[in-house]
Amino acid sequence: MVGEMTNRPMARFMASGLRSNLDDVMHRLVGLNAIDIIDFDGEGGTGLELGSPRDDHEDIAKQLTTYRSVSSWINPESPDRKATESNVREWLSGLLKDAVADVASKIERIEDISSLINSSKERVQSLEDFAALGVDLDLLDGYNSATTLIGRISGKGSVKSSLKEAGVIGFVADAKTERGHLCLVVVRNEDADSASKALDSLGFTAVQPPSGEGSPSTELSAEKKNLESLSDEKNNLETSLEDWSSSHGPKFLCGLELLERDFVESTAPTRIAVSKYAFIIDGWVVADRVEEVKTSIGSYCSHIHVDTDVAPKHHGLHGHHDDHNSPSPPIAFGDHGLSKPMELLTDAVGRSDYGKIDPTVFMLFTYPLFFGLMLGDMLYGLMTLGLGGLVYMKTKDSGNELGILGAKLLSYIGISTILFGYIYGEFAGFEILPHYHCEAALHAAGASSSGCHWVFTDGVPSWASSLSIMYPNGGEFSNHHNLFEANLPMGVVLAFPFHRVTGNLTDLILLTIYLGVVHLMVAFVLGAIDEIRHGHGWSGALFGKVSWMLVLGGGFFFSYAYLILQGTPSAEYEALLSDIQIGGAVAVLIGVALIVVHLTHENVPLPVALLLGPIEAIGMLPTTLSYVRLFAVGIVGVKIAEAGNGLLYPMIVEGFSSGGSILVAIIALLGWFSVQIFAWVLGVFSPNIHAARLHFVEWMRQFYTASGRAFAPLGGRSQFVEVDSGQ
């Protein structure tokens, strides 16, 4: 199934009962994962107050903190099957209790060792520098009558010469190290200021010498042994973490999930209203789960009220909500089926208003279409599909829903890219289909088509051209051009194969504009439907959406007729085009008039509205032309791949041929692979960015308002532990 086009119906759910039953109620609600609680604000003068967390919430929080800390260090495999809640609680109080404490202490030790290793590495570097000076560490300071200056020199010049010029006599030791020029200067106390000024002229920066006594080389040897010992201990501990993860990981994940659930349950009372003897829970539930929730908690509640009439009501052009103080229902996606991966795109913008059309299903068709139209190369499509498969294999058992959805989205756009690559006849930037070619001299002489022949584009390797076997007749068609061809208005040719670079470039440009007009028109239609169903009614649809449909459609047909009339159409066709041109202009004028009326009803002064209306209408032109990026981005990608093929592939062939340089061939081959990877990576990112922009900026803003809040039920998804509802 493709998926539902509206979000799931919600119901307002209110339940009250004795406070002594609150813990039981919360336990069941958390297990159901069905109620999105409306937090009580403590206002209203009803005598109610916020509830208190359960007595054991601090213990749960401490235990959960430990588990979360451990989880960031291990990478366990998911359990083969769900565990029962009773078994997991036994693990938490039994085998996991000591095991987690043990691994937590190891992690703490690893963190300490990491700090010690960093300090040791710094000390090793410092000792290496001072070892080059050849001065014992205990001789670096501690003088009563002398001052030691130790630091690095960044400027040019000699330390000894600078001191001599300053009239300072002292001991100087310096050495060039990996971290710069290090120097030691020992002078009389009375010469310290002069020596400092002399060193400052050389870019002197003081450094702290390492602690210790005796030779720096001896200390360095000992410190390296200490560093090696710390590193070995850390490696052993990290290996033990891997072993621990293998033996305890699945049970640990179950324990972590149950603790997360327990923490939510123990703190949930702080979100609801209570009195000394009673509680009131206010929230939202998906309408088709109302009876399930009532059955679960009914015996613990004295009263349950459900209101399914929660859709906001509007009236007139300026329709308003019936109750501005009533919270809007949260948004729960419907069953999207195949379109579920597109939820990532919808959520990137935000959830829609309650009851409005969900654009997710539509993007299942348009987003891969736009992506494939841009990238359109069979090899890059296979690579994208392979990446999606790899991500899916890595995430399918982890419970990472975002990763799974991302993998499926990659698969969708990969398949689309393969399909368009087949239509374009492109593989790795090569055009793999032959072209029907006639010599210019033959045409000039009026020669028949028998002098023409099929030929591949220069530079296409045999392994690429051999892929033409995937096409009927090896890509050689009886009409000398295409297997299929259809002429659209304005001279646009839809063909198979579609040579977007060499033969159908103009067709592709115009086709992207066609797509833009259709895409935007769908947006306005959806917006009009939403206005009629849950918006400002027919007036809102007319003035807010139909007006723009008239501007868009009228402008398109006016432009079409105008451009065709610049040629030499037949007399009959010319009359029809004139009518179309006039009709388009009238439609635009009516649309602008409706926009002006809409602006005045939005309290815009009439003179201003008369000015803004035409300006806003003109703004539809760049919006439509934005879809030309579907052409531009794709062509840029093709040219990058072509450049790599044209420059590097001949070098590969020549290098591996007799008398060629194998080294040059290998370097060129590596370069060619690098260009292909770069073109693919750029092809994945750039079309995604532009496809997203066309949907988010150009399309969705015509009808979509992302003011909704995602449905967030109390509890969370049960992934590894079965829910024990106590029923």
C-alpha cells in the first residue's frame, strides 16, 4: 500500500480516579504507549496541584544513569527475541547488577587511563625536547644568584648574539626540536631584565620544564615505559569490554529499555493534576485505540471521558478556531506503507496542522522522480542502492528506525537513478548508446540515408558500449533516433532513449518547467481541498488557492501561446494560439484581482493591495523557473564525470597498452576511480539538496503549514521487552 493521505484521527482523553490507584494507572499507560499527556500547568484555581514522582524515582534515575553511561561504551547485538518483563527484572536485580557494576568500574578506569595517557604523551614530548638540550632536569632551576629563562624561539637570529648585543653574559643551551627552537639561558639576577628583552626580540615564549631529576633521557625512557604500560592496560580493558558486550549485551539492552520505561513511569505523575485523594489525567489518544485504553485502565478510574470531535472549526474568509484556549491535537502519521521513508522529509519541515492533507505520500513519487532526473546514471544508481542496502544491514537489528527509513529512502532514489540512467543511456558518465550519424559532406551532396551509420560517442570504452545490449536491437532503432517518441506542446519531445546532453538538451529544459507547473498546481489543489475541509471554506479556497492556480495556469498558457506565435504556425493554429493567449491573460488578471481582494481582507489597505497583488503574481515566475535546476544540476554532474572520463580514461588505455607506462596507467586508474566517487558523492548530496528545496520551499509553502506537534505517547516503543500491562 502506498499510504494514507491524512493523519490519524485523535481523541481528547480525560480520566480521573483515586490517587491510591495512580501508580497502577501509570503502569498501564506506559505499557500501552498510547496517551500523549497534556501537562497540567497548575493554574485555574481548582485546588489541584502537580503530582509528585514515585518514591523510587531517584534510585531508578541513578541506575539508569549508570546504564546510559555503559551503553555509550559498548556496541552489543540486539536480542534474538523479546524478553518478558519479569525475566528482565530478575536480571536487573541479579546477574546484571554485579556485571554492570563491574563494567562501569572498568569504564571509569579507562577514562582515568585516557587522562593519564594524554598527560604521559605530553611529558614524553617535553622530555624529548629537553633531552636535546643535554642539561639535567635538576639543573634547570633552583639558583639563588642566577635566573633561568626557558622557552621557544619563533624568530630568526642567534640567542648568543642577541645576548651579546645586550651586554649579557650567561650560559646558553639551545636545540631545534620537532615543536620548534628550544633554548635555556642562565644569567645573573641583575641581568635578567636585559636578557628577557633580548629574547623577546627573537619571539621568545616561556615553557614549563618537565619535573624530575637527572638526565632527561633517563626520565624519557622511564616515561615511555609508563606510557606503554598504560596503553597495554587500556587495550586489555577495552578488549574485556568487547567480551562483556558479547556475553551480556542482549540482556543489558533489555535492562536499559525497561529502566527507561520505569523512569518515565516514576516521573509521569509530575505532569498531571492531583488533589489529596484524586487524580485527573488529560491527554490525547489515537481514536482507534480508545477502547483499548479504556479497557486497560477502566477498573482503576472512576470516570473516563472521550471527545472525538476535536478538529478545529473555521468560518468565513477569516475563520477562527471555536476555542482558542483548547490545545490542538498532536499529529500521528497514518499508515504510510511504501511511503513511510518519506516521513523523514516531512519531519524535516514539521508536522502539519491536524486534519490537513499529509504530503508524505505525494513525495513518494515526486522526490525520487526529481532525484533520478538529476543524477540519472546507472552506475551511480547502483552505488546509491548498494549504500542503502549497507545501511539497512547495519541498522535493521539495532532498532534504529531513522537508520532503517534512511536506508529505504536511499534505495528509492537509487532505483530512480538506475531507471533514469537507463532512459538516458548513461553509465559511469559514458553515453552507452550509439547515435545515428551522417557525414556533413553526404548531406551537402544530397546523399541518401544509406550513407549514414550508427556510431558511439568518441572515447566510449568497449565495456561501456557493450552495455547497449540491454536495449532492443542493441540500441539501434529503425527510425534512426528512438524506440519511442512523443511530441508535447511547445516542441518538447519525450523519447526513449532520452539523450539529455547530445540530443534532448532543450527538451529537458522545457520538461523541467512543465514538471514545475504541474507540481505547483498539485500544491494549490491540495491547499484548496484543505481550505474547504478544515480551513476557511470555499471562500478561502477561492481567494487563497484558486487565485494562484489562475495566475500559474494562465501565465503558463499565455507564455506558451506567445512563444509559439513568434514562429510561423499555420493560420488555423495561429487563431487558436491567439485565443489561448487572450484566455491566459484573462485568467492571470482574474487571479490577480482575487489576490488583491484576499489582501484587503487581511487588513492590507486597498492602494497597497493593488500594488502588492501584481508583484506577488510576478513572483510566481521565478518560483516556476526554479525547477530548471532539475536540468542544471544534472548536466553539471554529467560534465564532471565526462571531464574525468575524457582526461583520464585515454591515459589508462594508453598506459596498459604495449609500450605504455604501467605506472601512469595505475595512477590514471586511481584518478579515474576518484573522479567517479567524487561525481557520485556530489550526485547524492547535490540532487538531495535541490530536490528537498523544491519540495520544502517551492511546493510545500503553497499549501502546507508546519505548525503541528508530533504525537509523543507516554512510554516509548517496546523493542526488546514485552509489555506487562497487568491485565
